[in-house]
Amino acid sequence: MSISPRTTRIIRGFKVLSLVQNISTFAPKYEYQSSITSTTSFLCIDSYLQDNPHENIYPQNRKIDGLIKIGKLDSALKVFDEMPLCDVVTYNLLISGHRRYGLPKEGFAFYAEMVSLGSRENASTFSSVLGICADAGFYEEGIQVHCRALALGFGSNLFVGSSLVNLYIQMGFENIALKLFDRLPMRSLATWNLMLRGFCEVGRVEELLGLYTRMKLDGFEPNGLTFSYLLRGCSNGKFLDEGKQLHCHAVKVGWVELNIFVANALVDFYSACERLIDVTKAFEAIPAADVISWNSIVWVYANNGLLIDALEVFAEMQFWGNRPSIRSLVGLLSLASGMRNIDFGRQIHSYSVKLGFDNGVHVRSALINMYGKCGDIERSVALYESVREISLECCNSLMTSFLHCSCVGDVVEMFGLMVDEGIGLDEVTLSTTLKALSVSSLASLGKFKLLHSCAVKSGFESDIAVSCSLIDAYSKCGQVELSRQVFEDLPSPNVICFTSIINGYAQNGRGRESLDFFQAMIQKGLKPDKVTFLCVLTGCNHSGLVKEGKLLFDSMKTSYGISPDQQHYSCMVDLLGRAGLLDAAEQLLQQAPGRGNSTMWSSLLRSCIVHKNEMLGRLAAKILLELEPEDPAICLQASNFYSEIGEFSTSMQMRELAMAKKVTREIGHSLIETSGHR
């Protein structure tokens, strides 16, 4: 039976290891002896004539390196198998080569073999192996390699330290990564970029900008990758002022013209901040727009609902020979979803089939979402069932489609299916399920806590969407203290998070706390939007805070440049009406866009009934009947008003008119949970 060269090498490796462990240092002795036997002389000469296997390692390593660089990994392995001896460089080449070609298990196996043969690692070994652990999710193995690196004295090495920082960032332990980063005796620009990427990906924008300040103080100048991470972080947090400063710096040092990724990051940044004029300028400033740039601007216009602009750029892009990418098609399908334009969505569907993109995961999930948002849930389900291999993204699209079509039970059932089938969960899954349960009769505090536990276990408890959904869910159960706990656990809450907690307290009649969180948001430097103001005004309304509500309403235009819409006016009319300030409510209503709608006049009429204001009530009833003459609910409300002021004949006429229109009142219900029972 023949023994392969690799087996021989492993056996010889163990022998060499045992030999090396017993070698002692000695000094050669030079003594003149007149009588030296010929046999000894021939043995000495013969020993010099023998081949030294160590001399062959270097050329073989170069050969392996060359084969790996040109993509011939199998040939490199054949050379390796025929080597009688190899060193740490040989294993380093094979480990890094397998990592390069997406074979992490095989690469880690070579590392295990290397250690078993007693070959001691160097900095390059640890850097490659830790990279494999980070890329492939071998986190337990990565921690063990970390311990071994410390034991061998590589804890302060720049390359090993950088790889450790990357590993812990991939694991989601940014704080540990930051501690390791701070302990490095020296840092490189690549290490700084690793930290910036980590904080960018988890949405910790304030820490990201703080790291950038530290980097400049440390004497490092940003490169294109640095600006890309910083601009993406500002996009996620909508930090417009900081992003503009970065834009100026990037232009000053020339990275906008030199790096297409920085230019595209600027397009995405201004899009996220809803500055479409700046988006167009950023795109036009790109000296030679590539296919990424064209597809970015198509996606931006589509994402902002600009159908004509998106289609014009889409056509121009193809005129100049740039092929549409998946991003363009997904953007246009999202536009069709937002517009509820199923005909346009079908055209994009046909075009994606023509281009051969219809079977891709991203396009398929966008199609499922588009048909669901347009109300064709049967088509969404059919597309989902035609998928060859079910993916998490497609499942999430079907879940959101079910939620949009009010198929709440199907959302919960889909969640159970994903768990049972081992498909996995992400932030979209958890957020959608929480929203579905919040509006269903299946809602219970226990179920929300169960989903909260799933979020913690899967590492999504700090995700903005999941956290906001948890805040809403707990507040709808009346558990605003649990909502507050979720909010306070967020490392860097943004405007959406503050809006959710403000709304939670507002809906539970705790307007003072809503105002406190609003002030905290302002002090944090965050700019409230229309939804934030509506939520805090609702809190003032439910708590009767008239003075505070007036100040907030007036500050919308004067301090923040936000024009109140009909919802804000409706909330203020209701607030003033409940407080008995009916004349002020009527004056404000007359200032509303379109001089108010039926909701505002209905609110004013209710207040007139409560506060016995017959004259203003007659005006409100008259205008209501003119605005909604066919609405039976309006007829009933007017009937109740006339009954209150003693005009029973008019009241009966209104009631008969409402009954003739077959008005029905939906019976409300409440769920009260005590000791786990409802």
C-alpha cells in the first residue's frame, strides 16, 4: 500500500516536532586530528550532497501563490499535496486562498491541520483565520482563535487587532470592538474605516461622527471608503447638516470626482433627507456617470414618488447604453406599490421578465409586495408559491401584503410557518408581526412579550423598526412603562423612536409625559416632523393642555417651517372645543385648508352639544349636511343636536333619513387582560 505525500508530510511533521522539542544548542568544536578515517570523511561529504527539503519550500510556495491568484485553487492544492514539507507561509496561502474563493470551512480546516502539526501561527495566519470566522459567522471559533492569539502574544499586533475588531463588529458587539480598538498601540486608516463601518451598519450615527472626529485628531485623512461610510450613516439618521459638511470636505479633498462610490453615496444621502434638488445636483456633478449612478437616480426618483422623472431617467439611461439593474426595477415596483398603480406594476413585471430578472429574490419579493399593496393578494400568494426556494425576503413581502390587506390572521400564521420551517426571522418579520397583533383581537400582553423575547434572542432588540413596533404594541396594551423601557434601551433613538414613545403616552392620556419627551427630542438636536407634532398635539388634546397645545401649534410654522395640515387643524379644533373655547375653535377652523372638512365640523358640533352653544351648533350642522349629504352618520349626529335643542320634529326627520340609508353602527370592543386571562 502506497502512502500519499500529504500523509508522509503529516507523519514527518510529528517526527520533526518531537525532534525540534529535544534539540539543544551546542557550539562546534574545531580540533586538529591527524588520523581521520576515510569513512567519516565520506559521511561528511555525503551529508552535504543530500537534498535539503526545506530549500524546496520557498519556490513551491511561490508556485501555490501564483496558482491561487489566477483562480486555480485545485492546482494549488495538488502542488501542496506533493510537498514533503511545508511551513507557515504555505498554510497562510491556502487559508487566505480558500477565504478569497468563498470556502470558509475548508480554509478553517487547513488552520486546524496546521495547529495539529505544531506549526506556529504568525500575524498573517491570525488575520486570515479571524477574517474567515467573521465572514462565515464562526463566532465561537473566532473567540477561541482570539484566546490563542493572546496566548501567543499577538494581542497588540496591528493586523491581528484589526481583524479582532472586525470579528466583534460582525458579531454585533460594537462596544467590545471599540475597547479592542482603543487598546491598539497604533492604528491604520483601514482600522478606522472598520470601526466607522461597524457603527454605520448598526445605525449609531452620533458615535460614528464622534469616531470621525477622533480619527482627524489622530492625524488620519479620510479616503473614499471613509466618506462612503459617513454619508451612509448620515443617510440612515437623516443628519442633513452633518452630511452637508462632509460633502464640502469631500469636494475640497477631491474624493467626489475621484471616487464614484462617494458620488453615489451623496445621491443616496440627499434622497434620504428628501432634498431632491440636491439629489439632482449631486447626480449631475458626477463627471462620468456609470451604471450604478444611473440606477441610483432612477431609484431615488421612484422612491420619492416622481413617476415621470423616474421614467425619463430610466429611458435616458438605456439610450446611453446602460442596462437597468435590479435596483432600478425594485425602485419602480416600489413606486407602483406606493401609487397603488397595478397597471404600471404589471408593465414593470413584464419588463423584468424580458430582462431575466423576475426570478431573482429582490425582484420577486418586490413583485409580491407590489401586487399585495395594490390589493391583488391572490396574485401575491401565487407568486410566492411559484418561488423555487423560499427566502426570508419573499416571506416578509407576503407578510406585509397580508397586513396591508387586513389579513391579520394570515400574518400570524405566516410567522409560525417561518419559525417551523427554519426560514429565520429578521427585523421586518418581527416588526410586521407586532403591527398585525396590535390591530387584531388576538392581541395580548403575553404574545407581545413572547415576540420581544424573540427579538432579544435574535439580536434585533435595538433595531429601530422592531423597537418602535414594540413601543406601539405595549402602549396599546396600556403598558406605557414597558414602552418607555424599550425606548430607554435604544443606544441612539431617532425622530421615529421619539415619535413612537410620544404617541404611546398621548394615546394613554398622559400628555405631560408626551411634552417631556418632545422637549427631550428638541434638546437632543432632532427636528420633529409633521407626525411628531400630530402625536404631541393629540397628547395635549387628551389631557386638556390648551395653552401648551396652542404654543406647539403656533411653533410649527414659526420655529420649524412646517405647515399644519388638516389633521393638525382637526386636533386643535377638538382641543379648543373640548375646553369650551368654541369661538376660537370656529375661527381656527375657518383658517384651515379648504375651510375645514367634515371631521373638523363634526368635532365642533359635538363640542356645541356638550357646551350648549345653539347658534354655532346650527352653523356646524348646516355645513356638515352640505359637505356630506349622503353620509348617514352625519344625519344621525345632526339629529342628536336638534334633539338636544328641543327641535324634535327636525330631529325625527334627520333620523328617518339616516334609517332610510340603512346606517349601521359598528360596535366597539375592548380587551382587558388580568392574570393571563381576557
